[in-house]
Amino acid sequence: MKEVILVKFGEMALKGLNKRTFESILMKRIKYRLNSLGTFAYTSMQSTIYIDPQEDGIDLGEAISRLQKIFGIASICRACVCEKNFEDITEKAKAYLEETLEDARTFKVDAKRADKTFCMKTPEICAELGGILLEQHPHLKVDVRNPEITVMVEIRDTNAYVHALKLKGAGGLPVGCSGKAMLLLSGGIDSPVAGYMMAKRGISVSAIHFVSPPYTSDRALLKVEQLCQKITDYCGDITFFCVPFTEIQEELKRRCPEEYFTIIMRRLMMEIAQRICEKEECLALITGESVGQVASQTLHAMVCTDAACRIPVFRPLIGMDKTEIIEIARKIDTFDISILPYEDCCTVFTPKHPKIRPQLSEIEQAQEAAGFEDMIEKAVAETVVKRFRLDV
């Protein structure tokens, strides 16, 4: 029995004259993810992409698993292909759905008649097929409001399709349709989640990380690289920038008041990231900050940090609590890596009593007096670039 995968659009379906651009990017992402599984034929009609396997033995379960991590997809269905006559729909539905309905208690039949020339109207299809399936499975009951299983019949231009299990997609917009941004990626729980959430809005993510050997270890860097590789499942290929930060932090400790250390450090990180963004055509920065979580994430501190920025700073976690962030981290499988006990440079030289209500004029004065321009240029020049590719 021939099967296809039906991929349904999410908010892309509401786009106007540029809808084709979004569809083209999504199609490119889908083809790239599925290429290693075998040969497929792809057709896009009526806000649905039909993925038709052209070889025997292709693992459709693995294909669906990969599709569920592609932003821009609202739902995914594994469907049986039928001729556009009710007899063929009935016979194939009985065989295709037998195992699924055997374990259910309630069901209903829905139909979508995109081809209005089909001989039966939607209510007739639902009533007739529902009755036939009830005869085959007398243990079932019809529940039109909250069924365990919804059997769907779609009458399209060339064929009819029957399916019963609609899987949720990743939603959002396809990566690459909203420009590029730079993620400040630490070894913690928050920043990988922030990258995931901005990729969901169609942003192509690069990542920057600051290392301070010997205060930070090779294992700490490896941990961040593992996080970067992990989020490629959703973000796609990522260019990773590793910035040497030891000299700057040592000079910060020597030249700046201790209570300002964290804020000035953040401002210097933002400055280095922006200079790399200019070369990489990234239009914004992304951080994993959440209001009030630590001393550098108070409103006063964020004002001081943003004053050093010439491009937008996106903070998708800004109003979330830690429990919500952890829930997403578990979903995208970064949590267990994030909690590995290796320190990043943000925990080096942490002041005992950081300033939680810093004044911008005081911060700027302290930073200017210390003078970091030469060290910033040196750090940018010595940055190591690495590419993490989606493992398909």
C-alpha cells in the first residue's frame, strides 16, 4: 500500500505576495534533511507539501522524526494514497487503519474536499466511511467532540489521502527567511534555548563563545561545542566563533572597580561580538538573559549593557522563569549537556558584591579610564572560527 508524507504549513499559509519565498526556503530545508534517507518526489499545493518516497525500504518513521525539527511546519501526517473513488478509499482505509483503530475506544471521520467535483459531499463521506469502520470495529464509539482518533479523508486534485495520526511540527518560520543574528553562547541552560527560540522565528543563527584559559578548561569549551552541535538539529548549520578573553578579564580585574566587573565585561563581550557581526553580516545579537535572574540581568544592568550596542539585542527568554526555560532545554535535548560542571568565563573573577543598580555614566567612565581598545582588536583578530553542520 503506497504511503506519502503530508507536510502542512503553519503561519506561512497566511503570507501574501512573498509566500513563495518562504515555501522555497522550507522546501530546501526539507530536501536537505531527507536527502540521506533516499529519493523522494516533492509537490507543493494548497499549503501542503507532498513527500512521495521513490524507493522501497525508505524509513518513513525516521523521515518524520527529522521533519518534526524543521521550523515552518505546523503538522505532519503519514497517509495512504487512494484513487479518487469511494470504493478504493473505503477498502484502503479499512486495511490502513485497522491496527490504529483496534487500540482506540472513540473516533470520528472528517473530510476535506479540495476537489469540489468529487461525487460525494463532505458530510456523506464522513457518514458513509464512519459506518463502514464501525462495522469493522464494533468496539468503537463515535465521539465528534473529543475523539481518541480522527480519521481524515482528503480529496485532492490527483488523489485521495487517508490518515489518522497528525503529528505536531516545530511551528514558526523556516530558518533563513528572517536574516542572520549572533548568539552569545555560554555553557549554561539559557543561551541554547534562546538560540532555538530565535531560529523558530526564521533567523539563521551564528554563535560566539568567550574562553579564558587557564581559568576555563578544554572540557568547558568542548561542552559548549557539544551544545552548538546539538542545536543544529533545529537551527541548521552554525558558524562558531571562539574568542580568547583571558587578557581582557585579567586587565578588568586589575583596572576596574570590582563591583562594575560583570557589567563592563558584558559590554566588552557585546563590542567584540558586534565587530564580528559586521564582518559576518549579522543584524542582531541574541542572549539568554531573563529579568532578575542574576546581577547582570537587572533592568539597570541591561540598560548599561545595551548602551554599548549599535545593533538590536534579542532576549527571547526575558519574561520566562527558570522552570519554563528548563522545560524547553529538555525538549531540545540540551539540558543534560548544560548542567555538566565545567565553568565558563562568566563565572571567572565574579565579584562578591556586584552592582545591581549600576549607573550608565559611572560604568562608561570606569570603562573609558581602563582603556580596552587594543585588547578588543587583538581578541577579534585571534578569534578561532569553526563550522558545526547538521548531522544528516
